Amino acid sequence: MSVDKFGRSPSSSIYRLYRKRQVFEHPRNTIRYTEDGNFDMENRKLCNVQDPIEETDVTTKKYADKLHENAILRIDKFGSVLTDAKKAFLKAEIDLSKKVSDLDNQMTITVDEIDKKWIKMLADYEKLSNRLKRLQKDPVPDEKIKRLQPRAVQSK
């Protein structure tokens, strides 16, 4: 077992405490303050820092990278949701446009049919009006009416 010049063993707790004290008392290992009271790390890095818990805790690169990666994933997910929503909107717009077009075609067909029926009704009305005018000028004799009536009406 090795012993230093004061008879201390490296495994003893007193020796370890002495070594820690030496580290902190070494001029290179002291932490200086800036004029405004903050720590001056003199371009050295903090090591073995835990992940932050409080708002004002120092953070690690690993923790910051993890937050950054999660933010990127959320942005990507949100972007894909927006893309899907845009596709759905465009599909709905196309479907609606097709339905409006179909309804417009049906209305055109219906209007055309109504126009044809209206023209036919006007033509029938004109024919009937002309017959009525002729009948008023020249009444039909009773024998002619009897001939035009169906036989079931005549037998009554």
C-alpha cells in the first residue's frame, strides 16, 4: 500500500478530502467574477451538469439538442398535417365544383324540358283557341256530334 510523505494512504477519506481541497485552492481552478457579479469562466466549460429543472437552471448541450430535435419533429408533423389538410380541401373543392357543375347541367336540361313543354302547351292552346273560334262561327250539327261521340256514350 502506498503512503504519501505525511503517511496518508490514497484510499483514506482524509487523503481524498485533502486532494479535493488542493484542486479548489489551485489558482487555475478558482472562479473569478466579472465586474457585474457574474462568473467568469475564462473560456473554460462547465462539465457534468444535470438537465435543468428550474427556469433559471443551466442547460446541457444534450438537453438543448433534444429540445431542438423535438421542435423539428413537431414542425414536420404540423407541416404534414397542413399538407394533408390542403389536399383534403382541394379534393373537397373539386368535388363541390363537380357537384355544382352537375346541378347546373341538370338545371339546364330541366329548363330546356320546361321550355319544350311550354312551347307545346302554347301550340296546343293555339289549336284549341282556333277550334273554339271556328265552332263559334260555324256550329256543328247534332248528327255530326253523335258520330264523333264514342258508342258507349250514344247508348245511354
